[in-house]
Amino acid sequence: MYQIIEGGSVTSAKGFKAAGTFCGIKKRKKDLALIYSELSCSVAGTFTLNKVKAAPLVISQNLVRLGKNVKAILINSGNANACTGDSGYDDALKMQRSCAEKLNISPSEVIISSTGVIGQKLPVEKIESGLDEIITLLSSEGGFDAAEAIMTTDTKIKSFAVKLKFKDGDVTIGGIAKGSGMIMPNMATMLGFISTDALIETNLIQEILSQAVNNSFNKISVDGETSTNDMVILLANGASSIKIEKGTSEYEEFLFALNFITIEMAKSIVSDGEGATKLVTINVFGAKSKEDANLVGKSIANSSLVKTAIHGADANWGRILSAAGQSGADFDPSKVSISFNDLPILLPNYKLAIDETLASEILSRNEFVININLGSGTEECVWWTCDLSEEYVKINADYRT
């Protein structure tokens, strides 16, 4: 089994270094991050399904599709380099080439990523200047600085790591993420960068990451928005010499640990949602199919009416049932039951079991669970969401200023 590394980050895995610095895109805060592996890495990635894709995402997505190894990830915050046309694409290539030149590697070994305001020209010259400093700052202790440098409206650094102990040695998985608003994954609406010192072949690493992303980043919602820049990248450099292969106990344990860390990363994004005060787990049970369970969870997680009721600690179960009903899932509403934590709210045949005082007390907590049993089958799924507050409106009304 895995062991959680307190204070761990993307550099907890052997052979990885990172750094974060200020290069002038933002007014004062760190805005440039670099992750670097001394060894060549197999790479996997999942990318936004928004038709409007930022230039650096297009370049990185094409690079991952080639199936070649990489050694670095360069990320800037404060500017998305999205909807910037041919000049934005050229700037993204300059960003990639400059990083490669300074690291003395090929441009095809550099993943690039940007996050921030859409539609503004990328000040690529600031990134090029910042590269001179950030490369000198690379260290095995630099993961937290890198995590800080990729933040936009985030209020918390999101950094995690776990260690697995096998008979032939240890394997570590580390990750950093950013995300607070524009969160409704149609892949993974945020940024996530994961490293491991396991040895994973190119033909397997994408399958492993896609499975983990579907159970984590694809099950969160802050505001129902799918962004233009968002990706999750997994690098495996093999520094531990522990090979992950299907059909082995190492494979099963690695997959379990990767699912754990991606879920923790995803939940950290929801709990840090713009203006959010509550982290809500939505358990959907009794669905006819996994697709139906997912449709219901997604609809409830995205419902502004549900999320505002949660913010006000209003046990408005009708909004939850209504959101399930508009999801497109196949179920009989009269068979549905709903509970908050272990407190029954609605029983089949629309029988009310609600205790308004106890329900409001649960909904006033920082974390709680909404359980909805569709009574129509055996499939289930889990989603995570947050409340929707007045602060969310203020943050996004003033985002560019």
C-alpha cells in the first residue's frame, strides 16, 4: 500500500527537479514554473475538449500524441495565450524552443502550458528572460515554488505525494495542480502535473492516466465551465527501476495510489473553488448504468440552484431531485431516496423524512455528503462539488482588473 508523504510535491519522485519564479507576467506573484527530469520520461496527457483550445495546449497535445519521451514541462500563469491566432501559436513555439535551448534538449522534449486571462498577447520575451533565472533555481526542493507559480485565483498551493513500497524498492508519485474557477471537466478543467519514478512503457502510461483522470478530475465541478487551456500530464522517468506492467501486483497498487493522488488533487481544486466555503461529495447509487449514475452526479454537481441552496444551508431536496430529473438518466423518480450524510431526507414514494434543524446543521459544515439512491439498478459513481456564493460573482466580475 502507499504512504502519504507530508509536504510532498512533484519533486518527491526520484530524478525530478522543479522551480518557480516571477518573470513579470503578473504584477508581483510568481508566474513561471519549470519541472525537469534528469532522465527521459514516458508521457501521457489528457486535454480539454473545449473546441476553443489555447496554442500551448495544441502544441503539447500533439507532442503527447507522438508518443515520444520528454524531459521538461514549462508553465506560465497570468496569461492563457488562448484566442491569440497565429502570433499566439508562434509565441508558444518560442516559449518551447527557448526552454529547450537553455536546457540543452530538443523542443520536442518540452511540454508547455499557460493559464490566465484569455485573448491577450503572451509577453514571451518575459518568459525568455525568466528562463535564465528559473533554470538556476531548479532543485529537488522546488516543487512548492512551482505549485505556487501556476496559481491564478487559487488561494491554496496544491501539492501532493505518495510512496509505494515494493519488494524490490520504492516508487513515488508526486503532483501539483491549479484550479479554482472555470471548473467543469470535459477532460480536466484545470492544470495537473504528476511525476513518478516508476518505469512505465509508453503504450501503457496513457491508459493508466486516462483511467485515473476519469475517476477524479472528470468528476468535479465548481461552476460548470470548461476552459481552453486545461490539461493533466503524467511523466514517468523510471529512476526507481521498478517496472509497472499489467497483470502484476505492482500494477494494481500503482493504479490504486495514482487514483488516490488524483482524487486528492481534484478535491483540493473543488474545496478551493472561487468563493467556495463547502466541499460536497455526491454519491449516486442504484442507477441502471454507469452512464446514468454519472449523468445524475454531473447534473447535481453543476446545478446553480443546488449549489446556492447548499451555500445557504437550505435543505431543498426538491432542487436535488429536479437536477437528477433533467440529467437525461433513466430512472423512476418515485423510487428515489436522498440523505445528507446518514440523515434521511426523502424516502421512496416521495415520503418525507426530513428534520430541517438537523439537515441545516449538516449543510452548515465545511464538508458533507449528499447521497441519492435512484432505486433502479446497481451502478454508482461519486462526484465532488462546492457551494456557489456571492464571492464567486465578485471574483469573476473583477477577474481582468
